[in-house]
Amino acid sequence: MEYLEFELPIKDLMEQYQTCSLVGEESGVDMKLACSQIEDKIIKTKQEIYGNLTPWQTVQLSRHPDRPYTLDFINGITDKDSFLELHGDRAFGDDHAMVGGLAKIDGQSVMIIGTQKGRTTKERQLRRFGMPSPEGYRKALRLMKLAEKFRIPVITFVDTPGAYPGLEAEERGQGEAIARNIYEMTQLKTPIFTYIIGEGASGGALGIGVGNKVYMLQYTWYSVIAPESCSSILWRNWNHKEDAANALKLTPNDMLKNKLIDGIVEEPLGGAQYDPQAAYLNVKQNILHNISAFSKFSEKELVDQRQEKFINMGVFKG
């Protein structure tokens, strides 16, 4: 387990706990009481740290290198061997930063789409750190249209620092691809449920983020721009990223307060990386609940509810 700078007190206690356990095993001395006291202190320290996170610390936690990514969530919530990944946009190529395919969750057929980061250096390059290109968004739209054809619910997982900003992406119509997805998702005649499972930055996130219900996991962020990019625009450097994070109101609590999301999915204390299975279960239960609730909606009601939801986010003056 890797630890962020503000998590170092937890790291020190964990090392003490491991040393205590090891001494007990090797010496035969009963160290249960001492280990139990350290364990209690670990829990208390975690509660103090994670209960008082700053917005910037929340951003850092959403990027934790051990945090589960889209494919981890897919494998964690779907029935065994049911996920069938589908590839290509049928126009240019296959974008490895955007993954998707058919699956079953407790026997319920779904189409799951999400942005995927990489673990190793080679995989990060392949997936461009989870930044989709135009063919990625067009692949996502193709899969959504396929789901609509068979009236299968669409589940989207968002974890991206933004759409890929390379010259080739602009040449192939990055802006148009994202705008097309947003438009088409407002019209899609099947339920869409969106989950921010890590970073949710800019149009890169919104390109698969127009859902009947939008949720954020507890230690994630969602904003029009990343704090570092905001700082570089306003202050010409990244030194004010913490100020930017505070001003952007990007935490789950801020987003819920401003009625931009529908709810927060609880994570294990400190983040999904501490207990991925618990995080998967919470997301799975939320998905199944929404699928059941929206199964009673007609196609028109699904579209009207989704459009009304996003229209209500704006303020209009006559």
C-alpha cells in the first residue's frame, strides 16, 4: 500500500502494528494487548484524517495509485465471466482509454462503459492516463446505441483527468465527438446511470456523464477543470492548486449541496483501495436499486426525466 503525504501518520502506525505482530510471533510473548491498542489508534487516526479532508486532499485521494479503476469495478460487480468487451468506433480505431461492453449484474443485462487508466508505465501510455480520444467517445456512443436497441440499461464509470488534448485528437474532432455524445445521451431511450469513481474533469467526463442518475463515490471530485489547470490559467503556475480546489467546489458534498449530482456512494474509511470488495458491493447495490426503480419508466419518461434533470441545473431569466 502506498501512502500520500497526509497519510504518513497512518503509515507509521501500520509499521508499528506490523512490528508488534512480528515480535509476538517470533518471541512467543503475548503482544495482543499492545497490538490491539495500536489498532485502535490506527482507526482513530484514520477517522481524524479522512473526516477532515481538504478539497485538495480529496483530489489527491481520488488519484491514489492503489485505487480501483473502471475494469476493477467491472470485474467486481458483474457476474463471473459475463463481461464481453466490445472494441472500435467503426470509423477510425479502438481507443484503449475508453472501455465498454455487455455484462450481467445478478442476471440483469447491462452495457458498461468507462474511462480506464493504467497501472504500469506501458499501460498508462497505451491508455493515455485515462484521457479518451474522439474514437473513444464514438465507441462509447456506439455501445450506448446498441444498448438502446435492446433496451439494456447503460452504466458509465468516470475516472479521467480530461479528454486527450493532443493535436491528432483535435484533428479528428474531439470537441464534436464530446458534444455529439452529450446531445445523444439526452435523447437515449434507455436508462443511464453514471458513477464518478475517481477523477471527473471537464468535458472529458461529461462526454459519458449525462445520466438519469449521477453519483460520486465518497473520495472523488467532479469539476469543469482540474485544480492544476485552473491555477495555471489564473496564476500562471500550479502553485495555487489548493486555492483552486477550494474555489471550484468539486467535492461530493459540494456537488450534492449544489444539486449537481443525485447522491454519494459510501466508500470504506480512507478510500476504496483499503477494501475494494466493500466499494464494489456499495456500487452494485446502488446500480441494482436504480435499475429496478427506472424499469417502470416508459421511453418518453426516461428521456424527459434526464433532460429535465440537467435543464434544472441552469438559471434562466426572462
